[in-house]
Amino acid sequence: MSASTDGNHYDTIIIGAGMSGLAAGIRLAHFDQRVCVLERHYTIGGLNSFYRMGGRDYDVGLHAMTNFARRGQKKGPLAKLIRQLRFRWEDFKLAEQIGSSIRFPGVSLDFTNDIELLESQIAAEFPGQADGFRMLCDSLLDYSDMDGDDPRFMRSAREVMAEHITEPLLIEMLLCPLMWYGNARENDMDFGQFCIMFRACYLEGFGRPYKGVRMILKNLVRKFRGLGGELKLRSGVSSIHVDNDRAVGVVLDNGTELTADRILSSAGNIETLRMCDDITEVDVAAAGKLSFIESISILDRMPQKFGFDRTIVFYNDSETFHWKRPEDQLCDSRTGVICSPNNYIYDEDEGELPDGVIRITTLANHDHWCDLSDDRYRGEKVRQYDDAVASSVRFMPDFRQYVIDTDVFTPKTIRRFTWHDNGAVYGAPDKQLDGTTHLPNVFLCGTDQGFVGIVGAIVSGISMANRHCLQPT
């Protein structure tokens, strides 16, 4: 790489303008670093982005923000990010969920942001398991304990759960929301990842900003730019240039060269290694496999008008939870997530959302979707939408007669927004918890650093910026 002018040199270059990259940029800009966030896409947010179609706004990835905290709470990831990024609680202004459910054949567990309801549901539906569930809660690793060298982190979550819970169906039901909301490994979870998601979903819970993900992204960008940070859209990184075993800068897709003292990448571990020009081969097989299709229905009435008052329903149609990429078909609708953004407790001055909305997420095979011709792709979107809806109404009131508009996004859409191999929503199964790579000044944040969801991604960006980019390298 040729020497860059001072105008093209940065203290830190951040790859990816998702939640973690923007949060890291804010944190570093607070300490007067010259920071540039590079994004290949035309918009910000990565998976947690948004688009407008037919006069309506659609969130790409948001069902709920996990790690909910009420105003004034001092502990937990949300409180940490508000402090570290110097936001106010009102900048997120999360509305609590009304209540969610886990539904398997013949049994349902309801839960809210207060763990007592789930405990009482378990005691009622699975007599004799309540004490074991409480012991499982006591066994959780704290966020501060998350250390990749800790052997407890890598244990099988199923094995740990079986030490406390003797009813196999209850284990399957408890795993279902946690895997859906943050697990890149098929069929099982690392216990550390289980702890992260258990706290995020069951102990802290779900919330949503009234205006969706747009408000959070706009606040992050406004803060970053206000501190002097640079954000470059349509500026994908084609390579990370390495000299004498250190990264010295990046080359953009258009050939522009930028230099930096260090690089923080939210692109994913495999994807970041592929950019490094000192690496000739990358173990592509280590990339994540789990991707989704999301079917969105716009309704002519609010869901509660036809008897659906759940914020989220996690469903599975047998006693064994199906968490694996479908190999022989485009989608697998045996398990899924049903979400209504209408079913949150919004402030009275905000009122109702303008439309009733039902969103259904099912597992999908990225490669199969990418192999379709354009005509077949369009046709399969319609067919898979119908299949997902037909599957979901086994676990909720049938809403098909109220649908006035639809949209579907597929693994191809996710790939376009995130650039993750295989359209993998949660990245690679093996996480790099400390954010390090083979280079002493290239670091990871985001999905492959282990924390997922909006709050988790933001905290990941903050933590890796604090740990690696505010210290001499």
C-alpha cells in the first residue's frame, strides 16, 4: 500500500455501520480519536436496518430489543450503554412487552419481563421442576464472567440444563426462544451463550421503541457525527493490508486507500480474515449456517381485535426443538417466531401504531435461495409466505382474512444487508470472545464476538473499543 496523506489516516477504522460499529465509533470519538466507519451498503444498521415500501416503514431485523431496563435501573447492558455512550434513557424510550409465549403441542409457557411469571408457569405445567429451574438460574455466568478461556463457557447448555431439570420437554421449551434470538450453533448452545441469552430474554426481557429501529440508528449516527466521526456509505473494504505482521490500512472496493493505527471489524470473523491480504485460505466451513426468511403481514385491524395479545410467540410443532438449517428445502416452518410490534405497552401520548402487523420468522437455506432464478425467486417468496402463515396459525388466531399487504425478505436480503457468509444471522458458531485476531491491531466486535441483539451488539462495540482501541497496541 502506498503511503496515504494525513487526510486518509485514522486512529481507528471501523468496518461496518451496524449497531456495534457505530457504538464503538461513538466511544472512541468521545476520546478524541479520529475514527472512520466504513459501510459497503447504502444504508446503516446491518441486519437491524429498515426500508420504506408502499408508503410504509419496515424494520429488517427488529422483533424486540432484549436486555430491557426500566428508567433509573443502574445495572445490566442497557444501563451500561447509556452511561458509556452518554445517552439519556429517553433516547431509547423502550416500551415493555405485553407478554410472550413459548408454544409446543399441548403446552404453553407465558413470560414477561418479570421472571416470577415464568417460574409460576413452570410450576403449574411441570410440577416438580420449579426448584430445578431456580437452581439453573443460580448457575448462570454473569456478563462480567464471560471469558473465552473459562471451560464453563464452552460446556453444552443441554448438559448443564439436564443437571437441574429432569423434564426433557421443559428443556426444549426453554431453549427455543434463546436459540431463536441468539444461537449460531445447530441443535445445542455453548453454556456461556446460553447465559447471555437467558439473561437477555428471561431475566431482563423485551422492549421496543415506538418508532422502531430507525430512532436508535438515527440517534447513534447523530451522536457519532456530532463528535466528529466520519461515516462513509457505499465504501466496502476489499482488503486489509498487512505489513510486518500488522495491519496498516484498508483498500476500498473503488481502490481508495486508507491507513490506520488499528482496525475494528464488525464484519464477522471469517469475513474479516478473508479481507487480510496475508491470508491465502480461509476455513469457509467454519462460517455460520443459520439464516431466516421473514414474512410480514399488514392488517386492516390491530391484532388484539381478533384475539392475539402476545408480543412474541416462539412455537415448535413437536416435543423436540428443530434448530438446524434445512438441507433439502428452502425453509423449515416446523418452528418459528410470531411477533406483533403492536403488542407493546406504548405511552398514551404515542397512541397505536398506524397498522396492525404480524411478522413470522422461519428457518431457511441461504444456498437454495441464491440458486433460484429471478422468476422462481419471486414465486417462492409467495409460496413460502403462505407456508409460514399456515404454520403460524396453528399457534395463534387465524388472521389471513385481515391481510391488506405483505412483504417477504429472505436469506438473500440478509446477505445483502450484512454480507455475512450464508446469510448467517448470528455469525459463526465459534465465537472470539476477547475480540482478537491473528494480527495485534485488528479486532472483532459484534456477532462473532459473542453478544447479539441490538443492546448486545452495542455493548460489544463499546467493550471492544474500551479494551483494544483505547490502549496502545
